[in-house]
Amino acid sequence: MAHSEGYIAFISYSHSDQRWANWLHRALESYRPPRKLGAAPDKPQRLRPIFRDQAELSAGPDLGESIRAALDRSPYLILLCSPTARASDWVAAEITYFLKTHSVDRVFCVLVGEQQIGLPLLDCLPQDLRDALPAGSEPLAVDLRPGGDGRRLARLKLAAGLLGVGLDVLVQRDARRRTRLMAAVTFAAMLLSVAFGALTLAAIDARRLAQRQAAESEDLVAFMLGDLRGKLEPVGRLDVLDGVGRKVLDHYGRMDRDRLDDAALAQQAKALTLLGSIRVKRADLPGAGQAFASAAATSAQLVARAPHDGARLFDHAQNVYWLAFVQWKLEHIAAAERGFGEYARLADMLVQIDPKRADWRLEPAYARSNLGTLLLEQGRYADALAAFEVARNGFREASLKAPRDSDRLADLVDAQNWVADAQFLLGHLREAYTERATASRILHTHFASDPANRPLEEKVLTADLALARRALDLGKLEESRAIVARSRAGLAKLAAFDPDNAVWLENAAYGDLDAVDLALAEGDLAAARAAHDLARERITHLRRIGGSNWSWRSQIEGRWQRQAVALHQRAGDIPGGLGAASVLLKDLAAHPHDKDPGQVALLIGFAHLARGETDAAISTLAPLEAVLLPEGRDTLARALFRRGDLARVRQIVKNLYVSGYRKPEFLAFWNKVGFNIGG
């Protein structure tokens, strides 16, 4: 073919990566796209010619001019990304020249080099390309590093991009084509065996083709767990993701487990992890635990085969973490603590294996964050804050090194929010508000660059609700009202998009409960009742989704029942308030909690006080005063006021006010009884 007609693509590479460039050149030019792809008539029937300077211009009289001409006639640039390519002035010049006349989405990246294992995509790119990318975006990339896509899937990804078709189309059509070829050759082998007695040769051919078919099957599995999952998770399609995971497990279920190689075992573990994450979102925590336990057992088997393989150890650590996470959610605190301890041990081992790996250096920060969560729920707020601050420092360092990495940003924001929660529980209300406001700003900036990402949208909305709660604590009613209204609307849309997503539905219920608290603070009983009724509907739906796996929770049902007591009291319905308080006490007794001692004590003390049981309220709240929420300390002060212990009351009320606590009900009650706070 005459090169004046143009090239399919231009391969840019450092000559130290010539081995990869040679393979890539041959792999693309020898690829035969399946027929009848449905592409436009101008789409190429073959991926040739591909430009590579050594192959095309060894005799060129003017190398510089010839390179520019080839770039001009190439609609795509395929960039081999390695440490030497990042340092190459030649590669940088080719990128710069190409981008003068082509958009950045015409650049396809191929990650190579063992030195880059575990590095985020953006850290592997030459600076000239990174500078050209829009904020928050990444180029199409294939990963030929150890543990990455592998050569077959990498070739299919690049072919899909060059042909302008979906990767799933090429993978499935290629697999079907090979299946048909297998059938034809097997039939031919049977004929030959009858005619010529060449059974051995035919069996060898059939076995080789069977191996190719199996390899294509593995490519399809890799696609389902990689690219397809990546496309479905941002839009929240749990139903399709569930089907993906089950199909992969069915695929391996038909095989003899003892004969599975390491790659197949790794894929099986990933499918189990996927199923576990879906079950968490569907409130099936026991089912999630089973999936994560199986995944951990499989990944442990892989680690046993190669104890010093850091990639295997990393995957195993993730499964151990998720299993501990489920135990924590199930309130199996001792098991969760053991699991998080094992995760921390594995995290330290990873850093010892390779201290330079950026992603592995993050694992101790994750372990600290997990530890902080357990400490927080045990009422050890100062220790939890220290753990969260160490985690935040680690995540901040990682985010500064990779400012466009959305995962590092999410880690930083999560740590920021945990710091805010610890500050709040320590009574540092202004600091908690400031931390929450910072986290919310970071998330909004990130979401503006990726507005179609539904999980990110959920994170933004729930972070805003937490900010609204802290604003209400400080008496910032207008700010809280605006945030709650916006967040509730967004969460309601998410819940409607996937009604069986228990996580989204639960967050929508939290938004309704926040709206009740805000309306009560403003004295709007009608709005409070409306939000309270809607919260009840969502909680009922959550119970239906969870079925026998659902358990009563103080943060949801307990909070709703406490609001029911308050609504009766505000309406002057004394019998109704007494009855609601009795129901709350009964449910609390039937569902003992080891977590959130301050929250549980608030509910018990509040219910006793509503029933006129002053001494019971004090005996519940006073021993836990150090871990009580501001509302809990306010409730304790009111009980002590009834008993006439004015000295203790004044101290509690003063400390709350000095901390910044300005909820309207707090100010109104104590000013009404003559304490003159804020005056």
C-alpha cells in the first residue's frame, strides 16, 4: 500500500522499548477484524499500515521531515509509556507535534515496564500528554505490565479504539469466530483420522485450538471483570454487575478447581469480591461475608504458592479488609478487630517488599483509618482522631503526588470526613464544621469534572448532608436548609434510579431524617411530619430489601423513633409521646448495641426523660458524659435540672455554648428557664 494514502496509526516509543514496539506493530497489522461489524464504510478492513520509524524510515533522507509527515497522515498516536519514554525528548516532541493537529482523545497509551507496576495511569504518562489532558480525564490505555491486561486483551482494546467499535463487540465476535474455527478443524480432524489414521496429529491441532479458545474465554472474563465493570459501576447498574459476577463464577464452576492455574484462580477471586461488594449494596451482609470469605481463601491459596509476590499479597489484603468490613457492619466487633489487625499486618509486609510502590505505601494509611473507625465506635475519640490524622497525612501526600487521581482524592476526602466526625464527638464543633466544609468543596470540584458518575454524586450528596448537620449544630439555619433541600432532591433521584440499591436508599432516608431535625429546629411541624412520613416509607423499603438480614439500627430506626417522640411532644400530645418513648425503650432493649455508646445512651436517656423517669435518665447518661453527643449532654442537663442539680447544669450548658453549640431548641429551652445563655 502506498504510504501517501496515510497510516492507521503512528507508534511513538523510546528505542529501549523496541521489543514491545515490534510486537505491537506485528500484532495490530496481523489482526483481522470480524466481518460485518456494522461500522461505517470508511472504516479499515485491516489495521495496516501502522507507522513505526525503524520499520518505515530506515532509508529516509530527512528523518525529521519524514516523521512529521507520518504524524500528519496518522489519525491516531499509539504511545508506549515507560520510564524511558517519559524521559525521552524525542517522544515528547512527537506528542507535541501530533497534538497540534489532533485532539488528545486520539492518543492511545500502552503501559509497559516492570518498574511501573502499581503506579496510577497518570503517573506513567509523559508530562506533555498529562498537560494536554482535561482536568479529571484519562486517555484510553492498555496495560501490558505484569498482572495487567495481557497481550490478547491489549490487542483487542487497541483494535476496538482504532476501528471505533465497542470492546465487547470484538471480544465476543472473536470468541465466536474461534469457536466456529474450532468446530471446523475438529470435524476436519475426524475426517483425516478416518482417511489417513492421523489421529495423533488431529488431536494435537484440536488441543492447540482448544487452548486458544480457552485463552479467548479468559479474555472475555478479564473484560467482564475489568472494562465492563468499570463502565457499569459509575452508572450504578447493580443488576448487570451481579450477572457479570455470576457468569464468571459459573465459568469457573464448570472446571476442576485443582486444575485451575494461578491466573484463573485470581479471576475467580475477583468475581467473588465483585459479588461481595454488590451484596453489601443490597444489604445482604451475610451473603457478602460468604463471598468475601471465599475470595480471601482463594487469594490466600495464591499467596501460599508465591509468598513474596507483592501483587498477590495486595489482592489478598483487599479481601481480608472487605471481610473485616462486613464483620464490622454486622457488629461482630471482635472478629472485625482481628480482621483489621491482619489487614494492617499485610499492609506492613507490602511496604517491606517494595517501599517505592505508591499504592502499597497507602495500605498502612488505610489500616490506620480502619483502626480509627473501631476506636470511634468504642468511644475512644481522642485515639480515633490521632489515627485518622495519620491516615489523612498519608492520603494527602499521595494526592499531592497524583493530583488528577480520583481514587487518591476520594481517600483524602474520606479521611477528612473521619477527622471531622472525631472532632465533633470530642465536642470541637467549629473544627468539625470546618473539616466538613473542606471535604465538601473538594468533592464538588471533582464532581464538576465527572457529572455522570453516580457513585461520586452519592458521595457528594452524603458529604453535604453531614455538613448540613454541623451547620445546624452551630445555628446556621439558612445554610443547613439550602444544603438539605439540594441533597434530598439528589438522593431521591438516585434512589428512584435503582430502587434496590440499599446504600442509596439508606442515604435518602438519612436526608429525610435530617429534614425532620431541621424543621423541628425551625418550628415547622407540618414539614417535620411530611419528612418523617417519607423517612418511614424508605425505612420500610430498606427492611423489605434486607429481609431476614436486616437488623434494627439506632442511627436509623432509633433516630426516627426519637423524632416521633419529639413530634408528639411539640403537638402537645402527651399520651402519644409517652407511648412512642415506651416503644423506643422496648426496641433498644431488644437490640443491644456494642457500637456508638454515646448515640445509644442519648436514645435511652431521652426516652426515660420523656416518660418522666428522671433518675433513670441520669443514671444512663451521667456515666457516659465524656462520650455523649451535644444533644446527649443537653438531655443530661435537662434531667439534672429537673432534679435541681443547678451547679452541674450550669457547667454542662456553659461548656456546650463555649463549644459553639447553637441549636435553636437548646438556646430556647435554657433561656426560657432563666439561664440567659447568649445574652
